Amino acid sequence: MNPGLLKLAVVGSRSAYGRLAGIAGGVAVGVCLLLLLWGGANGLSARDDRGAWLRETGRPSVAAPPTEDPTTSGPGTPVPLTPATVLMEANPVEVFRDQLINRRDVAALDSATVRIPGIGKPPEPGHYYASPALQRLIESTPQDQLGDRFGTFAGTIDDGALPGPDSLIVVMGATEAELRQNGRAVLVSDFTTDPYGGSAAAYNTVLSIGAIAVFFPVLLLISIVTGLGAAQRRERFATLRLIGASPQLISRIAAVETAVPSLVGALLGVVLAIVLRPAAAQIPVNGTRMFAADLTTGPAAAAAVVALVVAASTLVAAHRTARAGIGPLGVTRAVHEKTPTMWRTAPVLAGLAAMITAVLAIRTGDAGLLWLASPLLILGFLLILVGIVVIGPWLTRLVSRIGLRQARSAAGVIAASRIQKTPVATFRSVSGLVIAVFVVSVFAGGSSIVESTEVRPARAGLLQPTSLHATISSGHTPAQVAEAARQARDLTGIRSATVGYGPAALSERGAGSEIYFRAADAPDLGFQDIPAAETVAVDTTFLHYWTTQPLALTPAPATNLDGLVPVVMVLGTDGTPEAMDRARTALNSSGITAIPATSPLDLKLQSTGRLIQGLAVLAYLGMFVAIAIAGLSLAVATASAVLDRKRVLGLMRLMGMPVSVLRRIITREAAVPLLAVLLLSVGLGFLVAWLMVTFIDDTYRVTWPAPDYFMALGLSLLLALGAVTATFGLIRSNTAMTATRFE
């Protein structure tokens, strides 16, 4: 290829240099985002792998009695502890200031060979190992609110066993007798490396869909920026054709002129990703940030992204130039488009069919389709994304036909006519924003189930939200429990300490049993209608935070509590975080409780939507990325449209059309395709979110989106307005008389 010919085609003016810089800058932003998102996906996987040991469920520590002997009854036989096993109890309700602490109580023989990840040898009874973040929290908090729960500090857990630097994890040493009391401990000989358990397929599918949802706008951005100044380039290429250049040579020149700035931009994007990696690691996901090393993609991944982006940009540029059929100067000023037809609805319909099939396969349990469920869901989502871009020009043309009939001004007629003739090019400028609205709707719908679990309000007959309770393990005398209650009442912020009684510990009684209280203590529990009796009874469901219907007190069968054993202690607080944590610590460190203290307020930390809750931050981050990319894409595409049509717009000004009318034309050309597909994007987004949520668990439900969603939509529209307004300066500067000097 002749270098002089290439220089003539590519450079030679300030606008040419600006176009090349725009391509390089857009590609740099796209590659940077691709690498950060790739690193984020790898980081999530690595983080989950490090925290897999926390999902260990072990095997039963009690052997069931033989069922073939009908005379056999009573509890099973404890399985002996050996050097190859440890006894472990997972306590999922250890809470501090609305933060969930992963607590594991461990008992082992002195000769134990089992090693706990990040620790090694199990801690001795009364000692604990904590993650660095939890230990900092313990040291900065009064002991009676947190530290007294755990015992003596033995060391920190290694980062290799922590999901992230903010993880709150504690491993406590206990005696075998303590852990066998409530029968919830399990025997562990090795810790699992499966980070997802039974939800692996659903988890990976949701992550894959989220990655596609964010990657797609990035690819649109790269596609748009590589088409900057297309009309101007066609003029230069037509000039080269006039002096004898072949169509194949023109295609090669177009490929090279796109490849060089794309390569420069891609390399700059790699550098930007490295610079921004520490800042990206500070974004909390599921309660913790990532380690900076988690976001590292490695040189092979960076080289692959650079190669793919440059190759794709080069091939697309060559293909577009070849399709344009550039001939001698003047032939390519009008580029005609094929009229969009109704067949463009096919990808969207096919995508919906695939996703619905996947959900039906999960809900019906069809073994023949179960293995296809995840691929179908991902394929369906990808088809819908592509389908929105494909169907957009068809809907835009339909709306423009209606607008042309109703047009009452020059700006309306010109804009509607141009949209009707070039719906594909017109819609391409807003396609990024339309996809952003769809992606934001999907994320908002998926994360809306986070808001669907509400803590019940304070009502008479229900356990009060500002109270905590813990069941009492068997073997403790009423005097011991009464002393623990007295000590709790003396603490700041604790208003009452009520002890409930029964014929046996709650763990030894079935459903439908009752708890007995002194009638004088009933007001402290929130009851108002109290029977005229010395002792009263209430069903054990009173302690369950999912109970929503108020319960009534009834007179207890016994007139006093003699002969009964204490089964539960309820502490009432003033509702302050300090008092709640102080009460929780008092119960957990009292030595009489069978399980850690719980509160109705803990519901929001233990809802069944934990998977989606863990991805909520990623969802809102995805919203931000999609909207930011869409705003940038619209600005670039609108500016490119102005530059490509500067000769036509210049002729309009030459005939006397005011600049304000030209601005209204550009505004209408951006608004019509956006509004034509906006409602479709919103509706499809929430439908897809519902299908995804149902795929994970059909007990989930998509609720009304949070205010953040409407803020995101408003921000999208503001960005659209700002992007169009930013091109107004280009309209004046690029439609001067010099723009028509060749006419």
C-alpha cells in the first residue's frame, strides 16, 4: 500500500486528527471497562472460592437409632470425636450493628489432624480467631457490646480464607460437651471447596447475564466511535476512487485507518484499567470489598481483549466501506437503507421463548430440559438484547410515519422525513441509551426483591422488634437463669429481662407447645389483654419472627411455675444500636443459652433472597456503567450525525433556515427513536427480571422498584438531553458557508 496515498486518505486536517483521537479515546474507555468487568467477574469467582469453607455442612454428629427395632425410641447415639474429625456448629445469626458475622464454634481433640482454612489447628476452648476486619471492630467497640461474646483473642484468619478485606468471620474454640448440648453440631473431616452448593447453576447464570448486560453497551460504544466521521471519510475515499484507487485498496485503507487508532486506544485502555484497578476494588459487593489482586486479569487476557477489539474494529470498518460501494466523487452522498419489516421482531420473540422455556423447565422439573435451562436463559437474554437493537429501526419508522402526518413545522417535517428514510442510522445514535434503559430495568427488577422482605411493625401480641430472645439449654437451674436475668437488667439500655418456662427445653418439645410467663411480666413482652391469672401461656410461635398475626395470652394450666424449667429469656431494649448489641452480648456470653440471641430485626439479614441481595450492589453498579456508557454513546453518535450531514445542514442555512430550527431537527431525530422504544425497553426489562428471579427460586417475587430506579431513568433522560445539547455548538460551527464550498 502506498504510504502517501494512506496519508492523503487518513490525515491532513484538524477534523481528521480529531476523528482519530475520538476513535482512540472511545476504544480506550471501552477496553478499560471490558478489562475491569472481566477482572470483576474473575474476582467474584476467586472470592467465592476462598469463602467456600464457610458453606461446609459436615455430617450428623448423632447416629439415628435403628429403625428395624420397633421398641427402640429416644435420642440417637453420639458419634465419637476422633483425631480425623472436629465438631463444628455454624451460628448464622451472630449480628453486630446490622452486620452478619460468620461464626463457627469448633471442638477438637488435642491430637486432631483436621486443619481449618486460614487458621490451621483448631483454637482451644475459650479462645477465638477473627478476620482482621472483625478484630478491628472488636478493638474499637466497648467489650460489653461485642468482644465479650468471643473469649480470648488467639490470632487473625489468613487472607487466603477470607472472601474480602471486610469479611466478618470468627472461629471460636469450645468443649465437646458444650457443642453436643443442643444437638446442632456436625462432624467435619474436611472443608468443602464448592462455593455455591446447590445454587451454583443459578448463581453462575445470573452472573453471566449480568456480565452480558454490561458488556453489550460497551460493545455498542466501541462500534459507534469507530464509525466517527463516516460521511467525511466517504468523500475522501470517493476522491481516491476518482484518481484510480480500486475498491479493494479503499477497503484496506479504511481498515488500516481504523486499526491504528483502535490499537493505540486499546493499549491506553489497558493502562487505564491498571491505574483504576485499586479504585475499582473499593466497591463493596455483598458486604465486602475485593482484594486488588482479585481484579487482575493477567497479560494473556489483556492481549486477548486488545486483539479482539482491534480485529473487530478493523473488520467492521473494512466491511462497512465495501458495502458502501464507494465510487467517484458525488456518488455516495445519499446512502439508501432497506425498509425495516416486521421480521425484525423475531429475535425478541425468540429470546422471550427461550427464557420462558428455561423457567418452565425448572418449575416443572422436566429432566429432559433441566440441563438446557441455564444455556437457554443466557441465550434468550442475549437474543433480547440484540433484538431490541434490531427491532428499534422498525418501531422508529412506524412512529415517524405517524409523526410525519401530524407534523406542523419545518423541523417536524424534515426530522420525520429523514427518520423515515434512514431509520437504521437514526436509531443507531440512541441504541446505547435504549439498551441502557433495558439493562437498568432488568437490574432494578432483579434487585427489587431485596425490598420485598419488610420487618414487621411493633404490635401487641407479637414479639417486639426492639427485643431479643435466646432459648436456654437444658441443665440450668431457675436460680442460674434468674441471676443471668438480673445481671442483664442492670445493663444500660435494657428495660426488661423476662424468663419463659415449660415442662422441658424447647429443643425437646414439638410444635404446638406453649411457653409460660408470670402475668406481671406480660406487659414487658408487648401484651395488652392479660388474663386475670398468676401465670399465663402463649404458643411458641410467638418467638418466630415470621409470625404476622398477633397471639393471645391464655391462663396457664398451672397456677405457679414450680416444677417447670426455664426455656427462653427475652430482653427488652430501648431500641438503640448500643442497647441491642449489649443485650445480644449479654445473652450470648451468659453461658446458659442454646443458640445465639435473635431479634425480629434480623429478618432483613436472613431473608431467602440472600443471593439477589448479594448481587444488588453489582446491579446498581451495572446501572451506573450502562447509563454512563449510553450517555457517552449518544453524544458521540449525535456529534457524528451532525458531522456526516454538515453539507446538507449547511445548505439549509444557506437557504435562510435559522440555526434554532436545525437544533430542533437534531433534537427530534434523537427523541423520536428513543421514545419509540423506551416503553418496550422498560417492559421487557421487568419481564426478563421476573423470569430470572423465578429461575432462581419461584418463591421470589419482583416488587415495585426502588426510588433509585426512577432516579436512574431520570438521569438517563438528562444525559440524553445533555448529549444532544452538547452538539448544538457543532451545528453552528459546521454549517457555515464553507461547508457548501463544493456545491
